[in-house]
Amino acid sequence: MDDLIPRDAPFSLVCIHCDAGMEIGSYEEALAQSWTEVSYAPDLPMANFIGLCPACRQEEGP
Ligand SMILES: [Zn+2]
């Protein structure tokens, strides 16, 4: 997956289901805070990456 992420892309993250993620500063930080499915989303209007935040992941279940 890292191959798809341009190294010069500024990291900004938003959750698929809610508006969490603006406080996450890096891909590694997102993983450390239990975000999943983090992927590069160049077409997104408000962030360069999209993922599933820990709160929404718990609602969805395993
Ligand atoms: Zn969420």
C-alpha cells in the first residue's frame, strides 16, 4: 500500500463515517491510534487520506 502514497503528499486524514481524523498528523500516528483501512484518497475534498477511526470501527464490529 505504501507504494500508492506519494511521499510529498501532506498527510491529512478523515474518517469514512464521521469527521474525525483532523488531529492525526501522520500515517504512522493513525496506525498507532488504531485507525484501519487508511488509504490515499487524492480526490477527497477535505483530506488526502481516508480511513476508519477507532470509534466507528467498534460500532461496525470485527
Ligand atoms: Zn469515525
